[in-house]
Amino acid sequence: MVYRETPPIAKRKAELRERLLKSAESLVRMGGFKALTIQALATDAELSVGSVYRYFKNKDELATQVFSHATRREIRAVGEALATDGRATEQLAAGVRCFAERAFMAPQFAWALIAEPVEPAVDEARLQYRRDYTALFQQVIERGISAGEFCRQSAPLTASALVGALAESLLGPLGEAERSSDMIDELCLLCLRTVGAGN
Amino acid sequence: MVYRETPPIAKRKAELRERLLKSAESLVRMGGFKALTIQALATDAELSVGSVYRYFKNKDELATQVFSHATRREIRAVGEALATDGRATEQLAAGVRCFAERAFMAPQFAWALIAEPVEPAVDEARLQYRRDYTALFQQVIERGISAGEFCRQSAPLTASALVGALAESLLGPLGEAERSSDMIDELCLLCLRTVGAGN
DNA sequence: TTAAAAAATGAACTATGATTCACTTCTTGG
DNA sequence: CCAAGAAGTGAATCATAGTTCATTTTTTAA
């Protein structure tokens, strides 16, 4: 054999893969996962349909990776907000605020990650995503309970309720309507009431 | 023309339509909307694929009607629970309990109505469904606020948060795990905290 | 310059269900 | 019993993507 992958080529391949992921995410940002078709991606990234399959085994792997990428970023952001110094009460409020602000900034994308009907493979990744979110909130709730800031309660239950409450109020049918910065404040108060804080 | 639709035939047609809807719902109950295919329905109801189209213009109409039927029943049940005599606090608890118990009894069905990825037409009907639920809760919350039982708050926001909280905690990734009757009690308490009751 | 190996291409192929439609069977009133 | 109009049938067709693969182009190192 005479051909060997040289560093510049390896780099180009890595870059192309990145470009594909970026294109794919931008398609999802603009039109949800429904807009992520192999055709559209190939067109957007300026290469052929067949080549997409050189970089991703199949559509599921592609979609799942786009989802995980984006999702990790979101989780990290909220996780950092939840980990600010201070009492659990402020941490929770910061987390909620962070989640809400990000959703406000990119509603279509937030919807795609949280609520859009998607292929089963992505849906499965989404379960993990929600579990991760729930786990983050659960930690803060547990801290709050230990510190006596929050009332006694089932932290896992409250955590998943909070995740659901945030998702529905921000992305649900009504979410679009009364979207304002007041709403974020209201939402923080609501979450604090839910964990039994602020008494 | 010599043929006219006679009463017995009209009745048979109406019954057949009912039978189709029943079959369709049972398919959804067992396997979600994914299991509702024209083929499966025709087989289950013991008639031909073509005949299904004599009773429903297309799949969307069929799926939407199945959804609305079921949904109206659910909304009515929760609506009645929310309208029991007593203070808003008890009403809210009764509504939550009703919702949760019904979801426990038929988890697959509840999931299909609330969270399953579905075709866009059904998804649109689902928006209305959620709006209806939210409206129900909103009323009780407003009553509670007026009566001084609940704290001041944006009733629409809290209502949609409650709907989201219920959906996520009962049907989300964690829902399956810790499903018990204690959980329903916990959930009631959580919802009451959320509306700022019980102080 | 060249031969081997990889990468790129995109038209053809697949898979899954919805939808149609030419044909058969049934129902009705005369 | 008959003719006309409905209702019933299910194989064929359509629609939408995802996936493949024979062919072409590019890259490499001798």
C-alpha cells in the first residue's frame, strides 16, 4: 500500500467532521430536528450525501451527537449557575434563571432539545438529558434540605417536577405568550415556593 | 336511483365507526400512537384498509379524533375533581390526585396522550389539550388567590408549571421508578407548596 | 509518474406506512 | 329478479427519508 493518512489530511477530516456537526446544529437551531435531513446537511455543508456517511455511521448517530453536544453545553451552564457560592436558595434561583434565559434566547433550539417530537434514538438521549438536569436540581434541593433552607421532601420528585415545570412554562403552549423578564422572576419565586424555601 | 340509506344501515355504519374508534383507542392504549397504523386498525376491527377510509378522511383525522375523545374524558375527570365542594386547597389536591391516579392506572395511555412523539396533527390537538388542562388549574388557582388561601402569583404561569410538573414527575424518566401511593401524597404537597398554600 | 488506497459522489435502492382505485359484493325500491 | 348506487376489498401506488455502492477523484510514497 502506498497511501497513508498524513497529519494535514487527518486534520482536514477532523475539521470536516466539526463542520458537519456545526452545520447540523445550525439546521436544528433554525428548524428543529425535523430540519436535520442528510440531504439538507450535505447541501448546507457543501458535500455529498454519501460523504456524510463517511463521518457518521447513520442518521441516528448524527442526530444523537448533535443532541449530546448541545445538551452538554446546556447542562454545564445550568450546573455552573447552580454551583455559585451562597445558600441553596440563591443557587436554585440562579439555576432557574440561567435555564430560563437560555431558553428565551434560543426558543426554537430549546424546544428542539426539550420538547420536539424526535426519532427514538434522540428521544433516548433525551431521557438521559432530563435525568442529568434532574440530578443537578436534586443536589441543590438536598443541600437546601440539609441546611434547613427547604422543607423536608422527596428531592428526586421535586427535582423532576421542577424540570417539568420549567419546560412546560417556558416552552409549552402558553410559554410563547407571556414571555418577559418579569416572568423569569415569577418563575424563580414559583420554584422557591415549590421547594418550600423562603419562609 | 334505487338505493337509499335505510335506518338499519345508518345504524350499522355509526356502529362501525364507533368500533373503529374503539379499536383505534385500544391500539393506542397498548402501544401508543405508534401502534395506530391503518393496517393494524383494519386487522383489529376486522375490515379492510380501504374501508377505514370510508369512515375517516385520512390518518390525521383518525388519530386526532382518537386523541380528542380520550382527552375530553381525562379533562372531564380532572375538571370534576377540581370542582368538588370545599376550599381551593382541597380542590387542587383532589385534581392532582385524580390526574395522578389515572396516569398510574394506564401509564402507557397517559404517556401517549401527554408525551409520546406523535404526528404533527395530533401534536396540535395536544397543544389544545394542555391549554385546557392549564385553564382548569388556572381557575382553581385564581379562586385560591381570591380566597386568600394561595399567595399572590401569576395564575397562568403557575398553572402551566403545575401541568408540566405533573407530566414530568409522573411520566418522565424517573416517574416509572418511584411510583407509589406515597408519591401521590408527596405530589399533592408539592403542588400546594407551589401555589403557596398551607401556611 | 504511477499504482494503491482512501475519499467523494449522487443516482439508485430500501423501508415504512399512508393512500388510491379498479373491482367485487351488498342493499334497495320497483 | 333487476338495475343503480353504496359499501367493502386489498394489491398497487405514492411519498419521504435513510442508506448503499459502482464509479470518479484525490492523495500518498516509491
